[in-house]
Amino acid sequence: MKNNNGKNKWILSLLILGAALAVFSAGVRNVTDTAREKGGEHLEQVLRQAAVACYAAEGIYPPDVAYLQAHYGVQIDESRYAVAYEVFADNLMPGITVLERTP
């Protein structure tokens, strides 16, 4: 009889490595998806904070997103996000919605 103990250990090591890589890959996908979700939420929060800062400094809410970009340093990755900015009146907080564009 041949001793297959060395061969079995090698196969077991490969199986463990494969399982570890699968778990790692799933974790990376989960983190990426979460970051993508939070990116839009973060951008919306930044836009709201900049609009409030504008109101505090100037007494009116900004007329559009371009104003926030030009005067308050807001940066938007327009290839990744679409921003809906609805102004009701100078003294009312605008409606702000951030949507992620599909690739």
C-alpha cells in the first residue's frame, strides 16, 4: 500500500485556500456594495449641509447645485450620481435627492 497522507494534506490545503478566497471575495463585494450605497447618502448629506451653510451666510438657500459647487466647494461625480435639486422658495429648504447612475 502507498502512503497518500502527503497527497491528502496537499488537497486539503488547496480546498482550505479555495474556501478562504471565496469568503474574502464575498467580503470585498459586500464592502464595495455598502460603500456604493453610502456614497449617495453621503453626497446628499453634504449637499444639505452646504445648502444650510449658504442659508446661514446669505439668508437664502442656493438657487441650484451649480451655486453650491461654485461657492461652497461641493464636488459631484456626475458620471456616478444624478442630483435632483428642487427649489420651492428662497427661505425653504430645497428638495434634494441623489440617485446613483447605472453603469
